[in-house]
Amino acid sequence: GLELEGRVKVVAPMPGKVVRVLVAEGDEVEKGQGIVVVEAMKMQNEIKSPKAGKIVAIEAKEGAPVNAGQALLTVE
């Protein structure tokens, strides 16, 4: 499979609210690991990491609304 290179911004797939941020800056994550939970239309959606790497920036704030396409965090 094609591995994503460099920094990858993880964005919200739909408008909603950030319920939980499951990682901290500096955390090592696996591809497919749950990193943020976004609630949309009363359903909780676990956003998964698109690649293995390290969390270098977290823009998502718990309890904050997000728009579709808004950056949640960055994995390097």
C-alpha cells in the first residue's frame, strides 16, 4: 500500500463537536488508531490516524465545534 509521507493533517470528515481527544502531542500512533472522537447528529465517530507516526500538533479542543474539513491534528 501507499504510505503517506511527511506531515499529514487529519481533518474532520463532517461538521460536529469534538467529544474527546485520545492522544497528546508527542504520542506515537499506529495507522488506524483512534485519535479523536467527533460527535455528529448524535453519533460518535472515532477519527483514525491515516498513518503510523508521531502527533506533532493538536488543533482539536474537547467540547469545541468543528466544521467539515477543519484540521483536528497533525501526524508526522
